[in-house]
Amino acid sequence: MRSMTGIGHGRAHDGTNELRVEIRSVNHRFLDVVMRLPDAFASFETEIRQRLQEVVDRGRLSVTLEFEQTTPQLEVTFHEPFVKAFVVEARRIARAHGVRDDLSVSDLAQIDRAFVVREKDLPEEILRPLLDRAFDQALDDYQTMRAAEGAKLRDDLSARVDRIERHVQAVSERAQEVPAELRRRLEERLERMGAKDQVDPQRLAAEVVLLVDKATVHEELERMESHLSQFRETIAGEGPTAKRLGFLLQEMHREVNTTGSKSSDLTITDAVVRMKEEIENIREQIQNLE
């Protein structure tokens, strides 16, 4: 079980060049990867994306690479056609207006586009070892943090499921007392109406059976126990779990609602409210799971 949120850092240095990698993620329904790469590593974008897809199922990921060279290798390009046209026009203007032609190389260097200075592209045999080391380190760090957060979530979910199960047990115990309670209430109502002695005992028993049948929650509780068991198995497993947990949670919520609608008993109603609270808390928690 892994959290969708996490952060990981990696760094590699070969004595001349340094690469720093950061992987950061937040919750998202699908896998969405945004990368900020220096020009030197732009050709590795597809490879980086594929590696992330192999280990991350969903979440919004931000991947940032920062590259520094202790002694950058510069490449200077002289834009000769542009400078030649500029000089011809400058000299024509000088002759036309009687201005001295005193252009120098220093003057040309001040002109935009006359000289283009950029860092030389480094060969892959230099860039790849840096990327492999820094990215692997960042990915391991990122996965470790997600697993640690996932373990905390697992513990919290397990504790909440235990509390739900205790409420289910309380409802089950109270439900066994409901038939006698319903019969007592019916008899008291008839007695207040002065009709108790006028009702046939068999008819009274049939009415009690009908009331009990409407109020029984035995099947709902059995299904709840099954859902809780499957929930525990899922959070104890490996890999993405959020979708299955979400489905089980819907089923649990349905059974709890049905239990509440069938019973007017205050003890059962209180347990139903508490189970709904726990289910809602679990629903919020699994939003953070992959």
C-alpha cells in the first residue's frame, strides 16, 4: 500500500558536472506527469516518463532536473550574413552623412545576434551515468516515502475497521433482544387501548413475527462482516488498492444505511451513526492512496 503523496531527491556528480533530481507528487485521479528538464536532458523525457509509469499508478507528478557544469564548455557562433549586411549598411550611412567609419570588432560584439554563445551539447556517455544515478536515487527515495506514508494509512484504516466491527457486534447483540422488545411494546400498546384481551394469541404472534421480519438485520450484518474481511485482506496486500477499497466502502455504506432504516432501536441507531462516521473518515483517507 502506497500513498499518492511523496517526495524524493537524487544527486550525481562526476567531478565536472552535477545533476540534481526531484520527484514530487500529489493526489490525482489519473497519472499526470509534468517535467522540467534542462536542454541537455530533453532527449531523455520519454524514457523518464516510461520509468515512472512502471512504478506509479496514479497521481500528479512533478519531475525537476537541475544541471550544473563547473567549467561549462562554450561554443561561439559568428552570425556572418547578419554582420556583413549590418556593416555594409553602416558604411553606406557613414558615407552619405560624412560620418567617420570606425567600426571595430568590439563594436560588433555589442550587437545582438552578431555572436551567439551557448553551452556545447554533452555526449550521452557523460549525461546518462549522471541521469541513471541521480534518477534512481530520487525514485528510491520517493518510493520509500510513499511506502512509509502508506503504512501509516494502513494502520489507521485497520483501527477504523476494528471500530466498525465492534459496532457491528453491538448491533448483532442488540438485534437478538429486538423480538422480545417488539412483542412487549405491542402488548403495552394493546393494553393502553384496552384491547389486549380481545386479540387472538395466534394473531398477536403473527403480528410480532411480521414486525420482527421487517426489523431483522441479520443478512445486512453478515454482508458487513464479509465486506470488513475483504477490506482487511485488501489493505494487507500489495499494489494499488484505492479502487477496490472504494468499492467495498460503497457496499459497507449501503448495508449500514439499510440497517439504520430497518430499526428504530436507539442502541442500533447510535451504532449506525458511529459506523457512518468511521466510513466517511475512511473514504477521506483512501483518497490519499494509490
